Amino acid sequence: MENNRDRAAALLEKYGNAILRAAYSYLHNMEDAEDILQDTLIQYLKSGSEYNDEEHEKAWLLRVAINLSKNKIKYNKIRGTDELMEGLVSEEKEELSFVWEAVKSLPEKYASVVHLYYQEGCSTADIAGILNKKESTVRSDLKRARDKLKKILKEEYDFG
Amino acid sequence: MTLGKYNELMENIVVTEDMKNRILHNIEIELDGEYSGDGKESNDNVISIDNAIDNKKVRKFDRGIRGRWASYAAAVLVLLLSGVVVRSVIGDSSHSNSSSVMGDASADAAPAQEAMEEAASEEPMDNSWQIDSAEPVAKDSARPKPTYEAEEGAAMAEADYVLSIKIRRAGASDESVDMYESIDVGEVVYSGISELVVKKITDNEIVFTSDGGLIEPNENGSINLNATPPKTFTVKAGEEKVLVTQTTDGSDKITISYNGM
């Protein structure tokens, strides 16, 4: 039987980046995102649940990571360094840093929908399942997020 | 489309080998209580920032252990102090030779015993963002923030929000909290078997519409399943309102607090 370390290593291989990115999209800080990744895996291993398929398993992990990230924001409102932003600035990727700044300025619920839709390629129905919302709400959040982003990028950066 | 660049952005966020080793190391300690990592996974050549993070991660679990020992130490201290109190009272009573004073002293010892048991049963916190209050003020800068800073942060969060929505889903032991720094008409603040949508906002109150299925619980916490659910709910500034879903299989509980605009 696989021990916890082997199981965690397999999960990291399969879902590590997805969980880390979901957490980073909330926390904007690598150290905090790493904490969330670690705690999500611990919760998974402690839960001992079995999943029908990989999609179900991934959805569970993302949901836990998002909930833990929200809690972390609540308890630790001051965020540390945004390594992604620093990297983009140092590499002079101006265009990407504008987009990242704009996404960061979105309300949390819009940012999570944008992340799951664009980065994870989740359908609105999947997102509804992960975030425990109605699909119609997800669709309207996605539309509002796009509108807000367009507005921010056009007004602030003359970029759209 | 600009948002297509979002994926390009996220490609920069990856689990590095160092991160993977740190996490596996910590998970092993957390779940198995021991580290059986092989030599190749020790990071002899990690850069200083990784060392700093690594130390922090290890401390995260150490704090749990320290918290437990701090509780035991507190219990022993209370026991010793109560012993000193009892002895001093007995000592005094030996001069006055009064048995009634001794009786008082033993009565006083009972709460001390309770306090000791309370301290001994205190659970250590294991979340990195929760702060171990039993720990003395941090001596090194790398140590996690002390309690007062966390409380200050929480107080800041309390003061900043206009609307707070706490949702405990049916069967769940924990609840999610959404703090709104601003809110617009039309925003959906709750979505479950029905939706709760902001209809009107003034300085003094906020009005929500619901498409049914939400109701205020009775005073004893029970839910009237036969009542017709209201279509609107009004929460006055400074007031807290609790709504529940009108279901038999446990209910979602939504706690709304409005601070005014």
C-alpha cells in the first residue's frame, strides 16, 4: 500500500500546478500559495475519500484550495510579495503585467471564475460545482468579470 | 482576446523541485510524525530564500508541538501557584488556628483545578494563519506574526467591509465568509437552492430579493416548512439577520451583516 509521501508525490505531479495556481490567483503570493497547496494535500490525505474519476478528484482539490485561500485572506489580509508581478516587471513583460494587475483588481468572486474558466478550462457547470453556485450565477459573474476587465484595461492602461 | 494572456501569466506559477520537497517533507511529519526522506531530497544547495521558507514551514509544525507543551507548562504553573496559595492560607491559618479559613482555601482550589484542566485540554492550533497565543512574543523576524497583529488584521477587515455574508452549507461544519468592501444592486450574494440578490442599498438598510426557499428561522432555531417564504428581506445598518433554506435535510444558514455605505 502506498504511503502518504508517495500519494502526496503523485498528487503533486498530477494536480500540483493547478492547485498552486488557483491559490495564487487568490493570494498573489507564492509562500501563501505553497501553504495552501500543502494544506490541501493534507486535507485530501486525511479525508481518505475515493473519487469516481480524475475530474471529480480535481474539482474536490480545487474547491478545498479555494476555500482555504479565502480563509487565509480573512485571517491574513496583508499580502506579501507578488513574485509573479516582480518576475513580469523584471522581464519587461509590460503587456502581461497590465493584465495581471487588472485581474488582481477584480473582486474575489470574479477572479476565481476567470481563473477556473480560462486557466483550468472548466465549463460554467463545472465551476458552479466547484464554487457551489448556480450555473446562471457563474455565467453572469463571468460576463461581469470580462466587462470589468475590459473597462479597467481600457481606462487605466489604454489597452484592450 | 486579452484574457487569453491569462494562461500565459499562469505558466509562470509552477511547483518547483524545492517546493515539492518541502511539501512532501512537511506532509510526512504532519501525517506520519516522522521524516523518512532519502538523501537526494535534502536541499544542500538551496538559496537563502528557500532556507528561510523551509525554516518557516518546519516551524509551522513545531508551533503545534510548542503550543501543546506551553499548555502543559501553563497547567503545571497553575498547579504550583494554587499550591502556593493553599500553603500560604494554611500557613496563615496555623497561626490563627481557624479551620473555617482552611475550608475557604480548599473551596478556592477548585476553580484553580478547573483552570488547570482547561489549560491542559487546550488544543494547539495547526493552521499557519492562526496564531499561537501561548507563545511568547517572537524574538526573530522570521517567526510568524504574533496574536495582536492577527487580531489587528481581523479588526481592520471588520471595519472595512460594507456587507458581510457568512454561509454555512447544509451538513458542513465550517462556514464561508464574503466581506464586501462595496456592493452593487443586482449582485448575487448567495446561490444555493435559490438566490439572494441585492435589490436596493441605502445608508440605513439593504434590501435583498429571493426567488423563494429562504426564510428566517424561528426563535428556537427550528424552521417552519409550511410558511410562505418572503420575496424580500431587509437588513438595517448595524443589524445582523439570519436566513435558512426551507429544507428538511439540514439547511444552509446565511448570516447577513450590513454596516451601511
